[in-house]
Amino acid sequence: MLMAVMMAPRDNWTDERLDDLNKKVDEGFTRVDADIRELRGEVNALSREINGRFDAQNVSTNSRFDAMNHSVNERFDAMHRTMVRGFIAMGGITVTCFVGLAGLIVF
């Protein structure tokens, strides 16, 4: 039953039919080319917008990182001062203990 509804494909292609097909294919490629040009323009506009946003964000991000870097440097400097003072204090305590022991041994 399905076979009766389907038409048999043509074996012959006339020059007129080939010209019509060629015209349809050319029109299709012209539409696709126009669509691609339109999409390319939209992508370029979107790319410029995104780059502008990143550039604007980059300025504030750089200033935040600079402030954070300064804060971290201050903390390391404070830790360094504390450690130096601690080592000096430990050295002083060690020398005092040796002098005290030497005094006990001598007297």
C-alpha cells in the first residue's frame, strides 16, 4: 500500500531542471553566506564587549591584588621582626644560663 503512494524517482534530468536545481543551491549558499556574515558581526561585537568588561575589571582586580600584596608583605615583615627578637632573646637566655652555670661551678 505504501508503495503505491510513493512516486518512482525520475531517471532523466532535463537541462531546465538542472538549471533550477543549480539556482536553488546558489540561493541557499547565498542565504548561508549572509547568515554567516551576520553571525560573524555579532560574535565580533560580543568579543569587543567581553574584552571591554575584562579590561575594566582588570583595573580593579589589579588594585585589589596590590593592596593584598602590600598587606601580606607587612605581615611577613612583622613575623620576621618577631622571629629575630625571639632568636636574640633565646641567645641571651642561653648565654646567661652558661654564665650562671660557670659561676656556680667556680664558686
